[in-house]
Amino acid sequence: MTRHALVAGTALATCLFSVSAAFAQDAASTAPQAAEAPQDSGDIIVTATRRETTLQSTPIAISAFSQDTLNKNGVKDVTDLARFVPSLQFNQQGDQSAVLLTLRGIGNDSAYTEVADPEVAIYVDGIYSPRSQGASVLMYDMERVEVLRGPQGTLFGRNATVGALSLISAKPKLGEFSGNVEAVAGNYDRLGVRGAINIPVTDTLAFRVAFVTDRHDGYADFQPAPNIAGINKSAFVTTGKKYYAADQQSGRVSMLWQPSDRFSWNLSAEGYLDNGAPVIGLLQTPRAGTKRWSTLSDTAPDTDRYSVAVRSTMNYDITDGIQLSYIAGWSRIGGSTQTDADAGALPPTGTVDADGNDLPLGAFGENRTLSSRYDFQSHEVQLKSTGENAVDWILGAYYSHEKNRIRFDIDQRNGYRDGTFSWAGSFIQANRQIDSRAVFGQTVWHATDWLRLTGGLRYTSDKKQDIGGRNVTFSGDGCSPADSAPGGLCQGGIFGAFPGATATELVDLLPGFSISNNDVKGKWNKVTWLARVDADVAPGILGYASVSTGFKSGNIQDNSQLTNPETITNYEAGLKTRFFDRRVTLNVAAYYSDFKGYQVNQAVTFRDADGNVVRSQIVTQNAKGATAYGLEAEMTANLTDNDRLNFSGTLQKTKLLELEAVDGRLYDGGKLSSIAQLKGNELAHAPRFSATASYEHDFVMASGARITPRFTTHYETKSWLSYFNGDNNPFVNANNPADNMPDRGTNGTDWDRQKAYFRSDASITYTSPDEKYSVEAFVQNIENGRIRTNAGSFGAPRYDPVFLSNLQPPRTFGVRARANF
């Protein structure tokens, strides 16, 4: 920790020293012109308190980005945003094409289907987005993006346990015809176009149309089929769409109708298509003669996902000081995906065992979401004060309903795709529903001109139920000798079979399979609260301190199980400052979070005495709790009229309290000796220190045109990729080696740990004198670093595990042209 603390302290001190030195020199040489220097606004308008306030007067740890800032930083989706927000991290999920967020060390790597909910809530135009597979992860034609850190349950509601990501799309403007278009091209055959047009219809009606399309080839090449006698080479994928390919399209039509000064209606409809490819685990240690960005695959990648959404906000000023709002939304996310679950970790040998099974056993795995559909609707009514008052207040009521269905198939074979049958299962959740109801209120008392006191309460009641969910898995019961022979019904698996069949029909059609029920119902409720004091402690300095609580309801699981809720109490203090004639903005926040019942998810596979898979499922457990504390800083500095520096950084420490769990990536979940006590482990995706610094300079030409080079670098200390913290836990090492780790011992820590790294981006932009168009050349991940977002393994416990990880993109570069009209 000493070395990393030194790096952190040096980085922060260097930034602050550079700013101070620059301003000292600027003050000495240009003092007479100081009054004429451009003032950095810093006056970004945000809606973190459900009313419009400036960023610097909002007593919350919040990062805000305009579309222009997103463009400069090369941010096209939520994964790019993570580098610029203190404490924000992400993970990528393959077979559901989801992005999973972690904030201040707290997140859930399984919150992508009906199995679990996230701790970081995503909102689009004030409306909750329960799943992250759709357009909610894209950032195009935004008015701004806000990242709120800390519990936001009072005003934002369920699943904002540690924060919220709020996307506010650009709204139509009355009386103005304008627009923009942008094209981008780069390596991996990247090609994208985006744009928007604002269309005034009357003095009271306007529309805005925005669109984006972005595609590139996959980063992971296919390895040639193995040249082994007895292996069908045609079973391996060597051409076609590659893993990590992108092919996304989205469009949005927005309407603003403002027939009077008292009433306005913002309405939007959005569609999204994803025909790219899933990410896939790549070998952490590539085999001899292969590249890191390559995979031996016997399953072709395929993604066919969509989302549609309608969002509506009506505001009516009942009086000059009271406003009534109705906020409603409906969305549907669905589609299918197939991915290579084994990722070519155990190549076939071309030999068979004594029973005629291809070796290695269970070496082929394929996951397919045959179909999925997540329907969501929400309704919220707000009544709040407006204007300047001694007491600002807001009251609200909320209701949402989510109905999910999915059929997810798993097929496992020996050797490879054409090998002998091993195990199969189909998980059919026909009707999983989530209902959430809440009432809330919050007041801000302006006790004096400089002191404000805030209090808020929210009552939430959630109900979750599985109606008719079934797991259809291979048991071997009822298989005749003919069925069990090669090519028989019990050797053909269930993968993709009879796509329209119910679970009962599947079992009748396929011998050897049995049904287990998932019917279950749970209901939870909780009161959460906020208490905060903020004060203008000096000109340009806002101080605040708060205590707040958060709540995430329990989970329903497969096999009719329930998981208890999760709660958090967060203590926070911060300063928001401006100095050097408003040229520098520095915001800092310190927090301590105490979790109770922290929900953790993992995949656990159970095997019989012969090592055959009996069943596999996602298990959600409640840890006794977890703690996280840290210090966050953000700085924006206009060093001169043409020089700008941005910095954000985090120092944090996390600790897991008591949790007994099985690392299903390594050990058999059915054996008691696989259980490890994880007390004291650090949480996943929580580096002790991380920071991003950006610098840009305008070279102003005689014509008034500008050439702006920009450089950004991001640094992180090492971090864990799961709460198991590798495989050196003394409780695991104390297990009976003959039971779980024959001739193997511990697997160490490096496979589950992301090493410290730098990741840098650079660009140079030409902007015309009238700012009507610009051309930019850029490169991202200059170091071409191997940055892992998760860690997995394949082959254990029967074989030595082969370790895999999903990776952030390699080095990419390109050009971008933009025109405004």
C-alpha cells in the first residue's frame, strides 16, 4: 500500500502544483487583464435533486458531462464513461450482452437477467431502466450524463443502493431549426454515423430526431481447427463474424409541446438493434503459437437483440410556486444470443476413454438464450415547490411492474461439438414478475442565507414472484439402451430443441430429462431516509455532510429459493470549491459505507461421484455485510485561455465481512470441503487507487480556426476480479487435497487479479473558425494493454483449470468528422 499511496499522492500533488504554478505565473504576467479572462462556468445544470440546480450548488457527490465533453473523451457508451468517474468500474457479460456497473466497490456481476438486480440504477430521462442490454448503455445526442454516487433511494428509488447513472437526452427546442451529423471510421473496419435534427413545427411544438449506428469487426480472431486424427475440422468456426464485433443501431424521436407557460410535455420513442457478437473469455496465458486476441471456437457467435422504449414527462404549474409532474415509461428488451461457453480452453485430443467418451470429458460448452423478453412499465407522480422558498419540498408516489421471460439452454459434450454427450439443461422462466410501490418526500429548509438542512423519507414495497418457472435438466432416468447409444435421443441433448415447447412438453419429447420447479414468491418493504446539512462556508466554497440509507429487495432464485434484502448506511462529507477567479473547480468527497446482507452471486456446478454434471445454477447469498470507505476528487482547471486540465481520482478500501461460499469456477459446489470463509477479502472491481488526467491546448490560427491536441491517461492499482480474491485463502488450502485438488495445491492469485496498469488516449482536432465543422484523429488504449474485466476458468474440478478473462478493447484508432447546421 505504501508504494501505491506514493503514486497516488504524487499524482495529485503534481496536478495541484501544476495548477498553482501556472496560475502564479499567469497572475504575475497578466494581472491587468484578469477581469477579462473567460470564466469557466462550472454552472452546469443538473437534476440530481429532482429539480434544476447548478452542479456546484448541489450537495451530492456527482459527476456531470455534456455531449461535447463526452465527444472529447471518446465516450460512446457506459463502458467508456467508467474511466472518467471516480469509483466507477464495469464488467462485461457474454451470453446476455450486458454491461454491469460497480460503484465504490459495490456491484453485482450477475444483475443482467431476472436472477438479480443491480446496485447502480440506470435512469433515462428520469425513468428507471431495469436491464442494461438495450439502448440505455449508449450515449448519443445527450443533453448531459449525471453519475450520482452514494445511496439515492429517497428520490430515485429501488436499486440505487450505491448510486445512479442518469442519462438526460437532448430535448427539442422551440423556434430553432438546427442539427449535426458525425461520421467515424477506424481500424477493425469501424464505421459509424450519428446525428440529430431539431425541427420547429409551431411556436408551441417541436420535434427532434436523433440516430446512431456503429459497427466494427471482432477483435478476437479464430484459431484454425486442430489437426488431430479423428476430429471433424468442420465443427470448428474459422470464418464469419468474430467475437467482440459490434453492430449497433438506435434511433430516437422526441417531442416537446408547450401550449402555455404553465404546461409542457416531453415525449420520446426509442428503438435499438444489436446484431454484433458477444464478448468471450480469452486465455489468460495463450497457448504456444496463438495470439492473445484469438479463440479456438466450435460455436459461432450470434447476437440478435432489440429494445424499444417510450418515455413521457408532463409538467403543470398549479400555481407560481407549485408544480405537478407525471413521469411514465414503458420498455421492452428481448432477443437471442449464442456463445461458446468453453472458449476453446480444452482442445480435443482425438482419443476416447474406456466408456467410449471423447476426451477431455465435458470440454465443450455452449450457451444459448433461445428467447428472452423483459417488459417494464413505471408511473411516478410528483408534487413539488418551485421558485425561491424558505422551504423547498417534494412529494411523490411511484409504481413499476416488470414481467420477464427467458429460455436459456446449456449443452455440454466431451471433446468438442461433435463429441459424445455429457449434460444438457434448459431453464425456462415463463413468467417472473416484479412489482414495486413507493411513496417519498424530501424537504430543504433554508435556515439562513448560507445554511440549509435537508431531510427525506421513502417507503418501498417490492414483490417478486416466479409463476411456472421450470428447469429441464438431464438426469438419465428413462433412457433405453437404444436411447443411450450414440445418436440416440438421450445423446442428442436439449440444446435449441423444440423452441416453442413448454417444459412439460420437452420432457415428454426427450427421454432422460426431468423437471424441477421454480415457483416462489417474496415480498419485502423498507423505509429509507436521508439527513443532510450544507453550507456556504466561504465565497466559492460549499461544504456538506450527510447520512443516508439504501435498500435493495431480496431475490427469487431457481429451485424456489429466496434471498434476503440488502441495506446500506452511508456517511459522507464533501467540499465543492472554486478559486483562482473561478478558473479552477475542485470537488472532494469522503465516504464510509456500511452494508448489511450484501447480496453476492455466483455460478455453482454440482457433480456426481464420477465427475459428471448433475446441475448448475446461479446462487445468490447474503454476506454478513461489507464496508467501503474512500476519498474522491474531481478538478477542472482553465490554466490559461487555451489550456485546460481535468483530473479525477479515488482512494478507497473495501472489506467483505463473513461469507462462506464456493468458488464454482474451481471446485465442486456439492462438497463441503469446497466451502471457503471469505471474511476480510476485498470486494471486486475496487482498486485502492485510480485516477484519470486529461490535458488539452488550443493552437489558435490567424483565421480563428483551432487545432487542439488532447491527451488522457488513466491509472489503476491492482484489483480483484471477484470477492474470492484468487485461490490462496487459508481455509481453501486447509481442505483435503485428495478431495478437491489432487496433485495440484493452490492456484494462486494472479489469475483472479488485475495488475496495475496505465491506459492512455490521444487525439488532435481541427475546428473551423465558425465552429461549423471539425475533423479529429484519435487513438485509444495507446499501450495496447491487457485490461481484464473479469476472471473465469474452465475444466475444473476434473482437470487443471484453464483461466480465461473478458478484455477491454485493444488499441484502436480512427478519424471522426462532425458538422453542425
